[in-house]
Amino acid sequence: MKLCRYGKPGYEKPGMIDGEGKLRDLSKIVDSLGPNEISPRGLKMLTRLKPESLPLVNGTPRYGVPYVGIGKFVAIGLNYSDHAKEAGLPIPPEPIVFMKATTCISGPNDDVIQPKNSTKLDWEVELGVVIGTTARYVDEASALNHVAGYCIVNDVSERSFQMATSQWDKGKGFDTAGPIGPWLVTTDEIRDPQALDMALEVNEKRMQSGNTRTMVFNVVKLISHVSQYMTLVPGDIIATGTPPGVGLGMKPPVFLKPGDVMRLTISGLGEQKQRVVAYSA
């Protein structure tokens, strides 16, 4: 099941993608898509629906963030060995956990705004894991029971901000640094989160290629690990790290500039496309 929200910012309606990839209107069934709707009970109710029975949405409306109620945006650093190598850093002995500000969240195809004083704007295609039930001190064997679904995340990064101190958050949390979507794809469609091809292009040139099987710490390890240090609640999302090919790792480094267009794909999860624009007051 592919769930989404569509429409102008602040006025999005809930939607569902049918078997032919067409957008269907869910607004007569649920008012929104949030923690209640992506809980096991909420998803069970939605799975009873036949997408083809829902009204077809005409045209090509904007996709918003696929659900609301993201209380925590947790991210994992250096979780692909080749990415750690290109960054000139050792493979971490345990997951590197940091947070992206929830104010950075944007729709999957919304513009990425280069922040003021930015000189090293970079891209990172990542698998996002959406929590559907509260996870506290969970073991690896039961970790996936707490997952509602998966989505694409672009962990947009400003490397000069990020590397200014030992804490990465200010290089990861500026406005529009967290595109999510286009869909939340439920676990019945993604049986194995460690078998997903990933790619990112800049101006139609392939920059990143990878597969989630090459994670240093897989999804079950990440959920279990993070839940030892903070309670994960429905709606929280974990961005699980990026494969090699980021701008910082190029020789010489290559960074985004206004006018550049990023295109991200993960198998089964759809596509994102963002244009970089300069900040303006």
C-alpha cells in the first residue's frame, strides 16, 4: 500500500496510489494521514480498501510529505562503508546517531533552498524507516514489528556548517534539508528493506548508486540501537545513511548551486526531484 498527501502546502489531502500508479483521493475515508492512521489498527483499516474504488485525482498535483506527525527525525551517519571511505573516516564501531530538525522537512519535489552563507551544499539519498508502534528497548528480532513503512529521504547537507564542530546537526537541519516521500510504502510491499537499489542524479548525471544490503548496520540493528537511547513513537522517522557518491567525496569536491536539479530513486519507493534555489528574504 502506497500512502501519500497531495495538494498545495498546508492544504494537502490524504491519498493512495493504485496498482496502475494513479493517485486516488482518500479524504472521504480519513481526514489526514498521521500517527493514528499509520498505526497497525489504522493500516489494517486502510488495507481493506480497494484503491480503484476511490475517486481518481486528475492532473499532476504537488506531493507533500506523505504523513504528518513526525516528532523525531533521527539520522544515521557513515552507515555505508564506501561512504565512510570517501569521507576519509573510519567505519564506526556503532551507529552514529544525530538529529535533523523537524523544521527542515519538505515535500519530495519542493525546491531545496540553499541557506545563507552556504558554500558546500551536498546531497544524500537515504532509506527512511517510519515507526508505526512505540519502540522502547526493543530487540533485533522484533524490531521490524514496529515499522509502518518506508520512504525516500534526501539528507541534504551543508558540509561547511556540518564540519565546523564535532556536532553535525547545524549542517543537517536548515529549512528544506529533509525532503520526504513521495509515498509511505507499507511493509507488506517491502518485504526486505536490505534489498533495495538506490540512486541519485544531479543534472541527469548519476552521482550515487547503491543498495541497502551494503549498510554497515542494517534496519533491525538501527531500530534496536536507537530504541535503547530514546523512545521511538508512531510517526518518528529514521534516515538510515547514504551510499557513496556524495559531492564531498568527489576529487575535487563538487557542491550544489542554484539551478541544479537532484533526482532520487529507491526501488519500490518512487522518485523525488528537487531544484536548488538561492535563499531570498
